Amino acid sequence: MSDLQFISTIPSSTSQRPEQLHEETQERRQTLKKRGSTPRTQRLRNISESTHPSISLERALIETDVYRKYEGKLPTPVLRGLFFKTLMERRTLYLGDDELIVGEKGTSPQSAPTFPELCCHTIQDFNNMNDREHVSFKVTQEDKRIQQDTIIPFWKQRATMTKMYSALPQSWHLLFEGGMFTEFMTQRGPGHTVADGKIYGKGYVDCITDIDAQIARIDYNHDMNSAAKKAELQGMKLTCEGMIILGKRYAQKARDMASCTEDAQRQQELLDIARICERVPAHAPTTFREAIQMYWFTHIGVTNEMNNWDSYSPGKLDQHLQPFYERGLRETKLTREQARELLECLWIKFNSQPAPPKVGITLKESATYTDFCNINTGALKADGSCGVSDVSYLILDVMDEMKLLQPSSNVQISRKTPEHFLHRACEISRKGWGQPAFYNSDALIQELLGMGKTLEDARESGIASGCVEVGTAGKEAYVLTGYLNIPKVLELVLNRGFDHYSNEQIGLDVGNPREFSSFDELYEAFERELRYVTDIKVAGNNLIEQLFMDTLPVPLLSVITDDCIASAKDYNCGGARYNTSYIQCVGIATITDSLAVLRKHVFVDHSFSMNELIDACNDDFCGSEKILDLVKNHTPKYGNDDEFADSILHNVDDSLQAIIAGRPTPKGARTIVEFLPTTCHVYFGQTMTASPNGRRAHIPLPDGISPEKGADLHGPTAVIRSAAKINQLRTGGALLNQKFTPSVVAGKKGILAMSALIRAYFTLDGHHIQFNVVDRATLIDAQKHPLDYTDLIVRVAGYSDYFNNLDKALQDEIIARTEQAL
């Protein structure tokens, strides 16, 4: 029996009464206080959840001091390395009560450093951060004074955002401000990447040995890049020294605290911390706890060096930790319960690191402050065997117990994955808070092979920091460059390049669409407009990439990325073994359905004229109710396994690949198409008039490759069949959200149905699927009574967030997603 045949029909749910919903919220509140398998982790979790985020200017002040003294006197990589080492020498160390794993990105839990070399915040930015209704940051008057008197005067003209905005052409600005695309690097740097196992096999003392050996090999007589190579390697060495200093300082702090405590148990815990920090990160870890601390110190180091798209994920954490876990059990120095507590401490550490503050369009494209870390669990090993282990199940248990936004967690499912593991993951997913997400290990490997990776490297694939893009862990610089608004390309075509949002001519005039005589003529105009927009976007990407190559190397990230030391080239300069540049396409369902309307009703059935449709869209269908009914209710739509609509989807997919993919970049990367929205589908919708498919003006686009809200009428099996008609194996990732009511996936039958749906989709080479398991009545009630739902978590895109943290437009978009029945 096939997976698709196996999926059974389950009765639809009945909406809950308001009094039932309010009773459940009281139960959730009581449960929240108890989350954590030990009293220690319960206390630490409560601190993490109850502490309000704040900004810290300590990093910015130290960076300013170093640049004032040494800018122009040292090569840029050495300057960056020296800054990092100085930061590790001078930064505040936090070591809280109960902690077993130590290290914060800022000065305390929920404290976020700023990165003025990337984005020099204005005082108005600070006011906005402090006063936001959702996810605000505490900003003190002293913070504002320091920013005004010290940071802004030095960094305003040096910041990469300032430099890139002044260098990018007017054509780029017109499209950017019109909501045609976004740019990640205005407030962040490259580095949205994943660790491999090398940090568990060597410490930073060993890395210094490798660097010194490479410096000794430089041929100053014949290598014309010898000076640049030496500077790069010196910068790397300085960051290694900084990492060693961080560990030594924490060891001393723990000893000092131990000498002052009268609690014998806590005194011993502090002495254990001191012993561990003396070893890591200077040397390779030897125990389970040392391995966790080694990763965490590296995470803190990388995310302090640069706001690298917010995070540095541990990759296949279960596979990295399994040897240490087995050794600990074998030598009776570790129990499963102790390992679980340590993992829970790590989860709390992740959750205590808000992403650095974002402002403007960058906030709109990614309206969250989760740190985009992603735990990969259960994937294949490098030899192709199944990677599921006891640590994999431990991670699922921790995920289930802690129920935290961070880290994001996924499971990678292959043909070799045991059914029990998949069922356990489904059991957690149906609890309704959006984790774990499900990824197709077999498809990921095929995608990476198609990009030119070796089989062994491809098997070390990992999903990046909280999103769906694929990359080779520890060996690749894969950079997300920004989102592209695909359905707005058609809007420009229908308006001859004029944009009603910015009231500017931002696109090409590709001819008068009211005079087009065929669908082929229209589609050719769409491709011409897409090529124009893509040309400007890619040219901007290349200019920005060159700016980072010249001014902002990342020597620490280079140390832990394969081939950077050997080539003496920075991560940002093409030093990694593989280099990839992603452009994230948004609105594939809207463009497909809109073109289906045009083809069927304008050029085949002649239900109405192009004239009438364009006017209806520009008037938001007011006075055009008959046209609105036809386009919404009497047109084939993507998500229903309908050949008419899905053949158009196939053509659009081919056009995106032909026009966007494969373009070279300055550091030797190639562009790859990806279907990832974060929250940009909401922002893009706000910049658009009504679409031909009946989507009203300013309404969000669908997320990822999910169908338009309410368009998918034939259940989840039809959705996955339509989605699989996108050739996802040639993408860098494609996000698919599905929404079920709790009763649909209840009981053993629900688990079997969920797992069968996942298996079926992955058999069709689907890349990713994730679930919201919550009914519309609950979400509507949460919108009306937010104080009763402070712990309600939903899946947004490639991450989860508290429902109360979302603005109303995004809440409405999640509420409007189709509730599927199996």
C-alpha cells in the first residue's frame, strides 16, 4: 500500500466554546511554570522567559576604541582580529545562579549587542526599539547618550549600510523602496551557516598551530598575494587567541565565585565549570559537557564577531554529541538524566540570545527576534547510514519538555529513518507549537550534488540557521541576499512598469498589456520584466558582496570553515570550499494563480477583457464583483493537483531557474533559487495592489510554496502533489506550511496519518514540510484576549514565534491559512 493510499479520512473538528478555551489557557499557564526536567532547568527557563530584551552597547564601545587607535595602521583582517581579541579580553562575563553552561552574547541573558560597523542606529531607531508594541528592546537614556555622543559620530559614515546605500544606483533604490526586493546585508553580514564536527576534534590551540604552519609556507618571492595572505592568517590567529582568553576568563570567574559561596553543592559546580573552561575552547573536548560548552563558546564567538544573519547553528548536534555520550555512559561518568539536563541548559542558552535589533524594511522582511538557530536531528551520516541515536531521542525529549522558541528544531527524514523516530517527532509536532519541522534528507543530498558538492560533503548537509536553505556544514559560505517579490513583477507588467505603492516608474515598460493578443505575449513580457528586476538585484548583490570582501572579513568564522586556513582567504572572500548565493523567491502561488486567471478568462474563455481585469485590480475589485467571483471561485488554482494551474507553475519555475540561477558573484559563488519567505510575504503584500487571482490589495502573499489562503480545496494530498511539481531538487530549499485542527491528528490514527503524509511528500522529492496544529477559534480568541495566550506559539515560516509577538497582519495571515483534513 502506498503512503498516499494509507492516509485515512478523519472527521473535521468542532470549534471549541470560548469557556473551554479560557479553561485551557489556565492549564497552560500552570504547565509553563514547570517546564524543565529538573528544578534547575525550570528556574533557568523562567529567567530566560521572564527577562525583557535589552540592547548592550559594550561591544560597540570596545569596537570604537580599537578602531580609533588602529584603523588605517593595520591591515583590515588584522584589525578585525585585534578587535575580536580585545572584545574577549574586556567584555563583561555573566555567570548566573544554577548555570552549568556559560556564556552570553551580550552582558546578560536577553541582552543584544549592536554592530555599528554594519548599521549605525539613529536615536529614532532606539526610540522605535524601546516603544514597539511587539518585541521591544529596553533602551536607557544612557544608551541614547552614548549612541549620540560616541557611536554615531564615529560610525555613521563607516557603516556598511551607509556605504552601500550611497553606492547603489537609483534603479536599485526605486525597486527596493517599491517592495520589489529586499536586501539582507543592510544590517547583517554573511554567515548564516552551520557547524560541522571539527570543533569537537580540535581546540583553538590546535588551530593556531595550523595557522602558524600556513604562515611559514607563504612564498614571499613568488606569491604576489603573500602580504594579503599573511594579514588574513594573522587575523585568524588573533581570534583564536581571543577564544582561548574567553575560556580562561570564565574559568577564573568560576573559581572566584566558588571561593565566595557557602553552598557546597554550588561551590563544586563552579569548580567544575572552571575545570571545563580551562580545557575548552583551548583544547578539544573529552566529555559530553565539555563538547556542549565547546560549541557554545564557538557560537558566542562567531555571533560576537559579526551579526552573521543572526546565528551559527550546531548542525547535526546528535551526531556530534553521540560519541561523548556513549563514552560517558560506558565509563559511568554520565547518566541519561544528566545529559538531558545539560541539553536543557543549552536550550535555555539559545533562548536567552535575542537577535540584534533590526529596523526599517529589514524588520518587515524578518519581523522576529529569534536567533535563527536550528538543530538538525536524525539525518544521515557521512557514510550514508542512518544517524538516529539515543541522543536524537534525547533532543526530541528536550524539545518537547522545554517548548522554547529557540533553538528552532528540525528532524531530517530519509528512507532509512525508523518509523518510531518519525512518529515521536509527529507526536511533538501535533502539540501545536510548530516544532519540529520535517526535512527530506535524501532530497537535500540530491540538491547539494546538483550544486557540485561531493557525495561525502553532501551527506554532511545541514539546514541553516532557522530557515530552510541547504548547505554543506562547516565547508560552505551560503549567503541569503534578500527576497524577490515574484507576483509584483506581473503587477509591473500590467501597469507598464509604474508602481502604485511608491507612485514611481520603477520597472520596464514592456508594452501595453491591454493590447496583448495572446497569453504567450503576456508571458514573454513577464519574463522580460523579471530579467530586468533580477539584473538590478544581482548587480546590487555583487556590489555589496565586494564591499564585505574589502572591509569586513570574519577571521574567526574563517578558522572553523574548511579551506580558509589552507587558502589563507577569508570566508567573505571565497575562502570556503563551497560558495553559494541565494535569492529567495516569494509568492509562487499568487503568480501561478494570477497567470491561470489571465490565461483562462482573458485569452481562452474571454470571460472579461484585459482592460476590465487591470481596472478591477487597480480598484481592488470594488464594483467588479462578478470578475472577483470568477477569478476566486471559477479558476483552476495551485494546490489542488490541477493540471491547468500546475502546468503554469511548472513554466514559472523554469523561468525563475533560467533567469535567476547560475549567475556568478565576485567571490566565486553562483546564485541559487530558494522559496523562503520568513515574514516578507506580509511586507510584500502590503506593497501591492490587488492581484488577478482575487487577492485583495495589501493582503499578505502566501508563505513559501504554500497555496493561496483558501485556494487549496482538495486536501493535503492534493497540496503535496502540486508542490512536488516544482523541481525542488534544483532549488536551495522550499518551505511548505500545512495547518491542521487538533482533532484531525488526534490519537494513534493521527500520528500514522501525519507520518504517512510526510513520507508521501518526501517520496515525491519534497524538500520540507511543517505544521501548525491549532484551530481557527483558538487563534481568533488569542487575538481578542492576548493575556490569556501568552505562551501560544505558532509556526510562522522557517521558524516559530509567540502569537502575541506577531503584528495583526501576520496573525490574520496565519488565521486565514486553510485548515486541512486528512
